[in-house]
Amino acid sequence: MATGTATGTAQAAHLNTRPFAPFEWLLAARYLRARRKEGFISVIAGFSFLGILLGVATLIIVMAVMNGFRKELFNKILGVNGHVIVNRINADFTDYNEPIERLIAVPGVRHVVPLIEGQAMVSTPTQATGAVIRGIPESGIKVLPLVANNVRFGTLDGFDEQEGIAVGLRLANSLRVNVGDSITLVSPRGAATPFGTAPRIKPYKIVALFEMGMSEYDRTMIFMPLMEAQKYFSRGRSVDVLEVLVDQPDDVQEITGFLRQAAGPGFHIADWRQRNESFFTVLEVERNMMFIILSIIVLVAAFNIISGLMMLVKDKGRDIGILRTMGATQGAIMRVFLITGASIGVVGTLAGCLLGILFCWRIDEIRQFVAYLTRTKLFDPEVYYLTKLPADINMSTTASIVVMALVLSVLATLYPSWRASRLDPVEALRYE
């Protein structure tokens, strides 16, 4: 900076010495501008800005995708399974109507659904594969929004009065069948004969095709009327379990004790957290580790701010000496460089936050565009279970990322600013 500019600024400093006075902002703005002899310093400042921007944006995008995965898997798993599972210990579950009445009376319980579950081989003249058969009444399947709201072809109306079944769309595509076609179910546990147990083979008509958006379920799941499932699996009048749907799945632990009291002795009760504990624990650990690892990007950008400011302080030693001799205080010098460095971090953080939010807003379209350019499948539903890339921006997580980046940006400026304020004007101007 020219000597005249420094002198005029110092005079302004002498007249107005309150913290963060206009002259301090003016000096900081001048130091951020690119000049020919300070080109390298400006390049470092630019890289620091890009580092903060990309670090914050990457953190927001990755955490949003992790939250999206957890939310989508949570919705898919609980959308087709009960929040609490009740089964009888060491006895056939034939008298399930009375427990249903007791359980449904518990405050917070929305529905109680009797269920039979078994496995069978599904075959057509061209294909054969395995499937999971779930026997459920019409009233039960219609309270599962993930199934009832995603019927693509056919209908679930009159589900109990017919021997038809509802099949996942991916399973139907692999078997090359549609609504109205028949498929054959083969169960190894059939009728007992003098020659051993004969497989049970029976054709069923497809009355509905559903697509839940989770490839594992769409590829293996078949719903059958409860009474028909009791006949097919030779269960008589019994069921396997009662699935309880509650109003607040996140607070299921609070209601489990009341359900246990209502069910009485002889019943085992497990909520969805216990049944999927390891799965969601892995997701949470992975989410926390990704946050810690990607935070290093922001930390590296903060170190860039330190190096850039240290070089700027060294380059501006003559100006600092003139300002000090004209009346600028140590605090004023420190605040000038604090504003200079913090401006890079604050603007980079805000820009990165905006970029991350915009990226998450259109993340699936971006995925499709990149997949089109590279001619590859970037998000295979067969591997990731979901049919589209989810992103759920959590406000508290995003706020913590922004606050962390701002704090690191400000902390990175403290030492260079302190060094600038401690510069001896005599030493700075000795060889001038």
C-alpha cells in the first residue's frame, strides 16, 4: 500500500479508535484485493476460500445423504413391519382376538395386525425364484401406507374375499407376469403322507402389484389374505405374531412397558429398535465418522488462512509500522488482520452452505446427469436397497457444520493477527 494511503488511514485511526471502526474495514478490504506484487498471497487467499467453500458444501451434502439414507430406510422398514412385535411363548397363537382388544386399548396404539409369515418358491412357466409370503387381513394391509399407497396396478379392495395375492413389482417383472396372471407357490411344508411330507403346490391369481421403493422388498415380498395363508401353511386358526403400530415410532420404548402389561404373561414383546439395533447402530457410527473425517477438509482450509495471513503480515510490515507511528493501536492492527482472515472464512462458509443446500435439492437429477455422461449406474438399487438417492437436510446438523466452520475460520486468524499487532514499528521501518 502507498505511504500516503497509510498516512491518511492512520490519521483516520487517530480520530476514530473505537473497535471495528470504518478505517479497519477499509484496510481489510484493501488487503483482500489482488495487486500485482501480492498475486501469490491473493492466490493463497483464493485457495483458502475454495477450501472452506468445498469443505462446508461436502459436509452438508454427505450428512444430508446419510440422514436421507437413515430416514428412507427407517420409513421403508417401519412402513411394512410393525413397530412392536408380540408373539406367544411356547404355544400356538390361536386365541389372538382377545390380546388384540387389550393391546388396541393402550393409549398411543394405532392398529394391531395379526400376521403369518413363511417362505415359498414362486414359479411360472418361464421363471422360478424364492419369496417371503405374508398372510395379513385386508384391514391390516391397508393400514401399511408403504403398501396401500404404492399399488401400481390392480386393487386391494376385497382382498379378504378372494384367493388373490399382491406381489412386488420387481418380483412380477422377474417372473414376467402382470395383474390377472397366475403364479404357482410351492411350499416344502405340505401335507403329511405315508411317504413323508409332500410339498404344497397351489396356483394364485395376482390381484395387485405394489412398488414400495425398496428393492429388497419389491423383489421378494408377497401378501396373501390371512385366512388363505392359514390354510396354505397349515396353521389352522393360529397366527405367528401380532404387529402393533403406534402413533410415535421414535418413542416406542415408552409404550412398550404398557403393551407388556396389557398382553399379560406368556407373551414376548420386542420393538423395532431391538430388532434392528445393529443395523441402525452401524448407520449412526458411519455418520459420525464421516462427519469427523470430512471436517479435516475445513481444518486444512483454516491452515491455508493462517499461512496466507502470515505472508500478508510479513509483506505489510512497512504499512503496519507507519500506522503504528501515526497513532494506530495494537488492537486496531489486530482487528484489521482479523477482519481480513475472517472475511475469507465467513464468505466461504456461507457460499459453501448455499452450494450444499442447492446440491441436495437437486441431488437425484445430478446423479442421473452424471450417470448419463459416464454411461454408468451410480446408484444401483440392487446394492443400496433404495430406488433413488435420498438427501434430507437436518437443520441442527447443518447449523453445527456452519458454526464449526465459522469458529475455525476465526481461530485461524488469531495468531497471525496477534503477530501483526506485536510488530515493532522501529524494526519495521529500520531499513526503509
